[in-house]
Amino acid sequence: MIEVAESGKLERRSVVRALLEDRGEMLAIGGLGAPAWDITAAGDTPQNLPLWGGMGGAAVMGLGLALAQPTKPVLVITGDGEMLMGVGSLATIATKQPRNLSVVVLDNEHYGETGMQETATRHGVDLAGMAKAAGIVDSRKVTTPAELLALRDAIRAGHGPIFAQVKIDAASLPLVLPPREASILQARMREAILGPKAHLQ
Amino acid sequence: MTTVPDAAEDWPDQIYDLLKQHEIRQVALVPDAGHSRLIKRCLADNDIKVTTLTTEEEGIALVFGAWLGGEKAVLLMQSSGVGNCINMLSVPVSHRTPCPMIVTMRGDYGEFNPFQVPMGNATQTVLEAMGTLVKRAETPEDVAPTVDATLRMAFNTYRPTATLIGQRVIGAKTFGK
């Protein structure tokens, strides 16, 4: 169930749970900070790659993965601050038009890990508009549970690339930390995709 | 009159052959004049996915994503682009994943443009400070064996590696002066 906070905005963990529910072969990359805790709260699995760093790189990591595995859906879930740092990657993704890549920005309009300073989206910067202008035709802003369910269906339909700016409540939630040893995080995802030969490549 | 390409002209083709031998499937790049011939070869190859980046640090991220999905990738860039990659190099270092880079040097040997010198002079130091194994190729004959070593060390030992192709190999841009 997708929850709406007192602010009238969507509750982030319920958003991420809904996007990852019954995910099948979907591979998920969680951007540095709260989105990494959110995908972990939804259930840590080898198909998740939560990031502890590389700010600004999550969307393009998703692109490299989507190009390498064109039959598997790839979902990047990241924050507004992380996306803004790598905003040029919207152009890079648009030039490749990967059908299996979706980028979902959980937009709380703040840098949550560093003391809730305002991001550019707090001042009206329209990330979905930037993505659309870059050439990601299916770029949308999501503010209601119904819109989120429609996004979920679109991601599963595989007619990407898809970009979504999901307006979420700004509350900081209890940390749900994934493993911190990043060699394990990459090796487990590779093994989930490639089987034991992942380690003999 | 027939012309046989000499080694000085041939090294980009030798790099292309190495990319094929090592089964490279993705090439990420910000263009450089020194890489133009290699870029053309890659674009003409249907088995290589070429992604032109807006900034070089995207390339570090893209190479990582490709490796997650089981594809080998390389990053092509100019020395000035190395400066854009610094923090992103924490990704292949911390995840222990291959990240080979082939870098054409500016600000290195007979440079004309003052702005190229600071980053060109710092390229090797900066890469090494971020845990990258760096080898230099200063003659056309050096290029292929050095790139081969860079690819082998990346994929065999799981870390960022780089070949720096010196401006002596490429020739300095003179702006007509």
C-alpha cells in the first residue's frame, strides 16, 4: 500500500516497496544516501546494488548495466541531490534510448544525509522537464498513489527509457543499512545475473 | 603510388585490434583528437556499443555498470578529463572492479595551450593517488603493448588501470603557430 504523509506527499519507503514488489528479474541500483537505505528496507537481495558513494553516477551505472543486459529490467532509484550532480547523464541516457532502463528520483527537495539543506528542486528546478527536454520522452512527475501505480506498470511494460520525479515527504527515516563491503555488493549481483561463471570472467 | 601505414599511423588500429581480442563490448568516451581514428573504428563495429558522455566521470560509472552486467568496457578520454574522474574512481576501487582507461595526453610535450598544462602535468599523479595502475607509452611502438598490459591488469586484477599515450606519439596541436 502506498502511504501519503501528513504533508500530503508520498511516503518514500512505501513508494520503493511498491516499485520493487513482485520484481521478477528486475535489477535495482540505489543511489547514495537514503535511496540505498530505502531499497534495503524493501528487502536486501543480490539483485540490489546499494551505493555508498559515487555521487552523481547512479543513472549512468544503470545505463551500463541496461546495455549489458538488454533483456532484464534495470531500475535506478536515487535522490534529487544525487541526480542533480549527474544531470548531464540524462543526455547520455537519451542518446542510447535503452528500452529496459528506468530512473526514478525520490525528490524530497533536500540533501537528507548532510543536514537537510535545500536542493535546486526546492527552488522549482523541474527534473522531469529536463529529462524530457534531453530526449527521454516518457518523463513524468508523480505526486499521487494512482500516478505511482501507473509508473510501476510502465516500468514493467519495458517501453523505456523512463524517467520519473516522485515528490516524496522529506521526513528522515530510521537507517536500514545494506552490507558496506562493496566487493560483495558487486560480486553478488554479478553472480545473480551470470551464475558462478561471473567469478571466472 | 601505394602507401603502407607506418607504425606512427597504425597505433589506433592496433588499439582497436586489442579491444576486439579482449572482447570489449562497450566503449565510453569524451572525444579527443588523438582518439579520433580509434573512435571511428569503434563506431563502425556493430559488436561495440559506443556511449558518448557529457563528462568523463560518467565513463567510470558506465564501465562499472557494464561490468555488473558481465560486459567488458573501456573509457577513452583526454588527460584533462582525468581530472573530472577523481571521486568517481572510488567506485571501481571500493567495489574491486576492472576500469581500464586509455588517455591521450595534452599539456605533456610541446604544448601550446597554457590551460592544458596543469592537468596534463598532474594526470599520472592524480590517477595514482586514486589507486590506478598507470603505464605510459611515449613512442608509437609502445602503444599496443602498453594498452594490452592496461587491459590485462584491469580485468585480471580488478582495479582501475590507465595507459597514458604521450603527446610525442600524437603530436602537439600548434594552432597554426
